[in-house]
Amino acid sequence: MSLAWRGSFFQTGGRRTVPKRIRILALGLLLALALTGCGLPDLAPGLKLRDMLPGRVQHPEDFGSPILQETAPVYWAREHLAEDVGEAYDLVYAAVAARSEESVRLSVGEAELKQALEAIRIDHPELFWFAGEASFVTSAVPGVAQRTEATFRYTRLPEQIAADRVSIEAFWQGCLAALEVMGAETDYEKILTVYRYIITRTDYDETEEDQSILSVMDGHRGTCAGYARSFQFLMNRLGIPCTLAIGRDASGEAHGWNVVNCGGDWYQIDVTWGDPVDAFGNPGDEIQYTYCMITDQEIYRDHLLESSIPMPVCTATEYNYYVQTGRLFDAWDREAYAEAAARARENGEGWLAVRFTSPEAYEAAGNALFAGEEAFSVLQELGVLGAEGRIVYAQNDLFREISLRLS
């Protein structure tokens, strides 16, 4: 028997809105705002990244590491394939990397080829010209292993690829310059700088058809696949282990994000959802850190993994953004909160976002800040409470976060 199949890797859907309640509080009056994203601003020019991390855990091995490490990329998906699928992966990769138009003979069937294609798309963001699709014919004779002949579809012509690589290299060089300016030495500092670098140079475009690194690095627009693959590409260049996770969000839309290694442990990170949009789909001007270096337990509150490739287990919390910045609270502490607000204001941040470890602490903080009007007094002490006596804040019940605008 024989059959033909044409398939593709995941396609992204619409943009997810951040589950936050954004409010204005004016002398005890609550007014709902139609915003969906808030967070913290870019670093001020010339400000060292480590200066932005109050209470950051220091380790002797953190110091003196170069920006570039002589480390080969981690091909996570390839490492988790069965032997026959891995052999097919290697043959397909060789053809795609060379942009070969010739058919490739494989000793696997349809299911194995689909898994090999998925694994290549997970492992190789640099193959931006590969559509992730194959046309193939599979044949099987009783008692004989399956055989498949496959050809692959490309989105870019050879002459276009050469020009595309110039744009990609320029984006990479800009990222290197940002790392130098920020004085990023540790893997955590590099991850955070790259996270910000992509977000501040990219607008989410759900109508964007190209989901490759090219959409972000050349067009500065893209869907979640473009964000995630660009982050993975830059991590690979920096020698930081990183892979791509594919699945869906809570609404059922297709979605992609990353899993990255820091300090020997794996963390979930969603760069796309760090780039906010308002209720009308317009780009926001504040970076969000809700999904920056979190655990499996946290990410799967509103992400669903859909992949034949198992992802790394993420349970560590040391390099979570809120832990590193001293903005994770076990209980409501007015003095500690005011100190965090003062540090954020000194760093030029437009918002202070804090997270609480328990529902009780989160509820107590909300009551104190807003019902008890502590937010007014904190802003008054900072000298940023306007003449109208209004404050703008946001609450994320799913992650127990409270964000307060400082300007």
C-alpha cells in the first residue's frame, strides 16, 4: 500500500490577553480600565543589569563569565527520539540545512517522519527558510520495513536567504551590544537582557504568516513562534541551553514558548506574553514578567503542552524574576513594600509588580493597599501621587500579583 501526506508544524492563533484586573483608585473609588498588560519598563541607558536586581542571590561562579561561551547548542528533541526516528531526523536535517530540492529516502513511516519534522522545528530556529512541511509517499510490504520518500517545502529562495542572514546577523550584533551595555555576565543576566531586547524591538502581529526568526529579526513583527524561536536562537548563540515548547493557551489557541536552563536548572519562559497589548491589540509600553523563569506548576495554569517530545522538568525557583528582584513576599509587609517601590522608582521603573506566595498574603496586601489606602501613602512618600489623588494598579489573581504604577 502507499499513501501521501502533507503536514506542518504548529501554527499560532490569536493573541492572548493577560488575566489582570487593571484599576484606577481615586480616593477609594474603583474605575475599571480596558487594559491587558502591564509590567516594568526598559532599563535606563548605561544602567548595569545587576543594579536592577535588589536582593539578588550572588554566587562565586557568577562572576567573570564571558558573554559568549564555547558551548554547542542543546538539541533537546533530537536527544529524546527513538533510534530510527533519530536517523530520519539526521537525514532530513542535512537536506533542509542545504535547502535541497531532492527527495530523501527514509526507513520510517508516516508517524515517525512527522515526529522527526516536529523535532527539527523544535531544535533548529536557524532554519528559518524551512516551512516544516513535507510531501511524501510511504510504502510498506508485509514483512518488510516501511520506506518513505520525502521532499520538503521552503519559504525562501537561495538568493533571499543570503540577504536574510545579513538582517539576522545585525539583530544578533545589536543583542551583543545590549549585553555589553548592561554588563550581563551571568546566564540569568543574559537571559533577562535577551528577553527585554526581543520584546522592546518586536510588535505582536497575529496576522503575520511568517513564524520564523526572520519575522522578528528583520520585520520586527511576529507571532508567538517568532518570539520563541528568536529567543532560542539567541540563547543558542550565547551557549545557554534552551528548547521550544509547543501547545495551546487556556483559550485553546495554538501557542509556543521556551524552556531555558539557568544555573543548572530548567525554567519556563514565555517571551510573547512578556510583550503586552491593550484591549484593542495595540502594543503596550511596559514589559511584563509574570512568565519569566517560572516552574511547570505555574506555566501549566494557563498553558497546555502538546508535543510528542517531553520537555525538561522545571521545579527550581532561584532564578525566578520575582525571587531575583526581591519582589516575592510571604506576607504583607508595608515597610518592605515601600522599600521595593523606592528602589523601583530610583531605577526609573514605571511600575512596581510584586508577587505573593499564598492567597492569604495576596488578599491581605490587596486590602491594605487599596481598601486601607496604603498605596496612596506609598506614592505620597515617593512624591509621585498626582494632584487628582488617583492611582492605577493591576491585580493578577492567577499568579497572585499586584502591580502599582509609579508615575
